[in-house]
Amino acid sequence: MILVTGGAGFIGGNFVLDWLANPRAEGIINLDKLTYAGNLATLDSLKEDSSHIFVHGDIGDKELVSKLLNEYQPRAIINFAAESHVDRSIHGPAEFIQTNILGTFNLLECAREYWGKLDESTQKQFRFHHVSTDEVYGSLSLTDPAFTETNPYEPNSPYSASKAASDHLVRAWFHTYGFPVVTTNCSNNYGPYHFPEKLIPLVILNALAGKPLPIYGDGQQIRDWLYVGDHCSAIREVLVKGKLGETYNIGGCNEKPNIEVVKTICHILDELKPRLDAKSYAEQITFVKDRPGHDRRYAIDASKIERDLGWRPAETFDSGIRKTVQWYLDNPVWVEGVVSGSYRDWLQKQYQ
Ligand code: NAD
Ligand code: TYD
């Protein structure tokens, strides 16, 4: 077995589905607190699959985490569980500190205790894989080189600061206790099952609903977009071949200003589901107040994982974004399920 945390969220959910699509793969214990971002509908296809055990709970719950480790004896833990939305971290950072820092600390401590009791050969195989973000490195100017693994940490939002803190804990557990960890820092993901408060799914759904497409500030902030399936394949690669104590940057080499991303989505929708009045969805673009402390540019130098582990993304931005738009058109039932009262409250709070 492997233990996945946060496996009802966007990336964790995609990871669980991809992993179990391989009939020879080990089973998964999926520990998720089911916050607003966790959604069991993502895992619907696994309802009858005995190789998937879902556990509703918190990575910060010592008793529960220790019980799961002792009962299922996983040979690896992949920690996706986190509060992950920068805008929410600005409105209320407390949950970010609780889950991202204290939750990771608890998971590390429970896992270290469990690992310490394993026999030598099982100990050697064990891995704790911490899933993190490129946002820990801070913001780049237009001319700066992309982030490498040796860039200093300069987090600017409560979200990225809490992820940076968790990365430091993971690093320290390796250096101090010899606990077998690996960390990956990935750029912005997009794809199926993405909660529609993040830019790409928000724009797709607002466009179809005839609502404004909100662009913060001047829309010239740059993100390096990676299709979620490519992030999952990179994690699988690192789990097998990654060197203990190392960090690996994962990115798609797809730097795009936000305004370009939004216009691309509009053009794909114009083609796949034209507006009734035959005008472009781009007419719905609306510039709104900027995010406080908005990081200008993120870019990942993924040459280490390419060189050392042979990983490369399979999707280009053009192929991945088209698949993503098509997925949202094809899955109205999933969308209906996540667009709950609490989601509407969030839109009201953030965009008035
Ligand atoms: P998400 O918000 O969609 O999902 C997070 C999941 O974690 C949810 O299912 C939620 O219920 C669960 N969770 C939250 N607190 C928990 C707790 N205390 N105990 C157990 N489960 C809990 O996030 P995501 O976009 O899937 O991101 C997953 C991981 O990848 C995060 O660690 C994030 O920092 C990292 N990451 C995300 C991106 C991105 O673009 N989305 C990029 C790089 C790294
Ligand atoms: P987001 O998807 O929240 O990811 P992150 O903040 O982790 O990069 O946002 C991606 C970019 O899009 C970011 O620069 C903020 C911007 N953005 C908007 O312009 N409008 C929006 O409504 C949202 C949610 C984001």
C-alpha cells in the first residue's frame, strides 16, 4: 500500500485515479479532511475498487495517522494535503498555518515513529514524498532566469510562506533524523477536477455562465502552466528514482501571462461552444482590483528532473488546455456538485 493525503483534491485526486488505472499498482489509503476543496465525486469511479480505501480525517490527527500507518504498513507516503489557494490565505491565513505547517509536522512525526520500528530492509524502501510549489521561491522579474532547486526561498503570501515552512521541516527531518524524504516543487497545474476558484476553471465556468472573467491588475503576471497528468507522472518517477534528501523542480516550460491564458480559453470556447449571440467570450473579460502582494512571474527550470530522472511533460499548453476545456464541457454533473453554497459565498466575498 501507499498512503496518499489530500487525495480528494485536485492534484491528489488526479494522482489516485492515474495510479489505480494501472492494474498492477499497489493499493492506496487516501486520507482527506474533505475541506471545501476536497470532493468525493472525483473518486466516484473507484467506489467498487477494493484497492482504494478512503479515510475521512485530518493529517494533524496524531492518533488517526499513527493508527493508519500501523494498520496498513504503507511503503510510502505522498503528502498532497494542504490549504492551497493564495487568495483564501490572504483573507484567512490560520487554516494554512494549521494544515500546511502543523499538519505536515504531525505527519512527519507519526511517519518517523512508524519508520523507526520497521525492519532494516523495509526501512530502506520507505519514502516520504512531500508535494510542494514553486511559489516558495518568490517572484521573478521578466529577465530573471527560471527557478532552480538552489534558489533561495523568498515566499510572499501566507500560502507560500506556510508551504516554505513545511518544506523546511521535511528537509530538517532528513538531515537530523535520516528520515527518507524527497520534495518536489511544481509550477501551476491545470486540468480535470480543478476546483473552480482557481484561474483556469473559474474562467471556463464564468464564460459559460455569461459572467465576467475577472483579471487581476493588468493581467501581465506570468505563470508556468503544467498539465496535472504530467505532474502525476513526475511524482511517480521521483517515487521510484528520486534521490533521498533531494528536491526536484517540476514545470511545463509554458510561461504565459494571465491575459493570454484567458484569451486562449475564450477562443477554444468560441470554437467548441459558441455564444448564442455569436460574439466572442473575450467580450466578458473584466479587469478587477489586483491581489495584494501579487507575485509577478514564476518560471521553473526543470532540467534537473529531466537530466537525472528522464522525466518530461507529455502535454504542450495547447493540447492540455484544449483537453481541459473539453473536460469541463463534458462533466456538468461534477461541476454542479462542487458549485455549492460555500463556493457562492466565496465568489461574493472575493469579487463582490
Ligand atoms: P486542493 O486544494 O485542490 O486539494 C487539497 C486537498 O487536501 C483537499 O482534498 C482537502 O480536503 C485536503 N486537505 C486539506 N487540509 C487537510 C488536512 N488537514 N488533512 C487532510 N486533508 C486535507 O489542492 P491541490 O491543488 O490539489 O494541491 C495539492 C498539493 O500540491 C498542495 O500541497 C499544493 O501546495 C501543491 N501544489 C499545487 C499546485 C497547483 O497548481 N494546484 C502547484 C504546485 C504544488
Ligand atoms: P491562481 O489560479 O489562483 O493560482 P496562483 O495564485 O497560485 O498562481 O491564479 C493564477 C494567476 O491568475 C495569478 O496570477 C492570479 C490570477 N487570477 C486572476 O487574474 N483572476 C482570478 O480571478 C484568479 C482566481 C486568479
